[in-house]
Amino acid sequence: MAQCTPGVTTDLLVRVQQHREETFGGFTASYGVKRLVWFERHDDIEVAIRREKTVKRWRRQWKFNVIEEDNPDWRDLAVDLGFPPLK
């Protein structure tokens, strides 16, 4: 079953590496989330935090719909950022 977990970071590449190496705790570590399937960029951290809080309140299907709008195959977007494909 797919999992969706939003989060705010100022360095997406570092966060992706943390998740892949399982050095970042919380939901992602508990459920083995390693693929980056959706992200948004914001110029203002306060806007990003408000957006994260909003998305966390969404129903699961709403999150799936947003992901599938731009990434219908749930492809690992980290590969586009220079990371090797996961096994």
C-alpha cells in the first residue's frame, strides 16, 4: 500500500538521502518510505510550513490525486535529481 508523507525541508537533496539511508526518523522510517513521488517548492519557509500543515490534514485520496496528477506512475523523482534508482 502506498504511503504519503509531506514534510518541509530547506535542502531536498539532503532530505532524500536521509530517507534513503533511513537516518531520518518518524513516519518515513517507521513505514520504510524511500521514494520521492511529489514535492513543491516555496520561496518562503512560512508559506511552506502552512502548506505542509494543510496537506497533512487532507484525506489520503486527495494526496494520491495530487501525486497522480503530475506523477501517475509514482516514479521516484529523486532519480531526476541525480540519485541512483532504488532496487
